[in-house]
Amino acid sequence: MNHIYPIFERMLPREEKEELLGQRGLMVWFTGLSGSGKSTIAIALERELHRRGILCRILDGDNIRTGINSNLGFTAEDRVENIRRIAEVAKLFVDTGIVTIAAFISPGREIREMAADIIGRKDFLEIYVSTPLEECERRDVKGLYAKARRGEIQHFTGISAPFEAPASPALAIDTSVTSLEESVESLLQLVLPHIQKKQR
């Protein structure tokens, strides 16, 4: 049977793009409550990898929700579609040889499993930013927890919607007891062997 999308067979393969970049594509997927420190760690990791000559791309809840997923809300169905679209975009980056760093609450185990299946499990590292709810709420950088407590935000993870912690993440980081520098160092030890950067 002929492939119904023959263009894929004529495009440059992933291996050639990775050879050009001198690195392997990888998905580093941060999950955790709002205010747990996902974006802060993701940005710091990107900067450290960039300093080492590794091409990265951050996908964050804020930049995705104002763009490709601006039509989605926070119902259970919309959360699934949000992560599905993100995973499909991330797969394009990973298949181009880019180290892709995602920072999303992604509250359910099932939707994170879906993301891993779409992207490819061999390319997927799940990082659980396990900062406790009390600490996330104390920080409340965007005032979201206060609004959720007053009933002004519906389906808010940790307050009016559940969060399912990963059963076996590649790494767990509690930013209430771990510094940013320590977090990034642990991530580098985990991530760098997967990237397998080649010498040009």
C-alpha cells in the first residue's frame, strides 16, 4: 500500500538535522502546580544549555495560551486538547534535533502519557516540580490562587481541579528546599547524556 502522505518520505530525515546541529532532539517536560517554579527552572536550563552551544526552544503555558491555543479554556476537554496540540508542536521541534523544554501544569497522568506517546517515549523526560501547594499558594505570583479561592477562576488546578503527581518521573524537584542552581545542575546531569552532543 502506498503511503498516503508521500512528502514525508522525501523530506530530510531527523538524523541529518541532528548531525548538522551536533546534538540529539529531546523533550524535557516540566509538570507541577502553578507557582511551583516550572517556568523559572525551564528558563534557567535553557540559558545553561545555550551557553554550552545547544539549541533549545521553550514552550510555556503563557506563550502557547496566547497563540496557538488561544481558543481553549480550562475544562477537562480543553486541557486534553491543549496538551495534544503542544505535544504535536513539540514533536516537530524534537524531530528537527532541537532540545525542547515544556513547562505546563498538565495535571493528569493520562494527558502526560498522551504527550509522551505523541512525541515518542525515548525522547521524553518527565520532570516533576513537586513544590507543595502551600508554598505555591504563598508565592501566588499572578494572584491566581486568591482568585480561585474566591471562586473567580473555575477548574483551577490544586483548588477546584485535581493534580495527579507523576508515578515515576525522570526527576523530581521541590523548589521550596532546592535552589535554582541545584535544580539546574541536577537537570544537566540528567539531560546532557541524552543529547549526546557530537564533536564537529
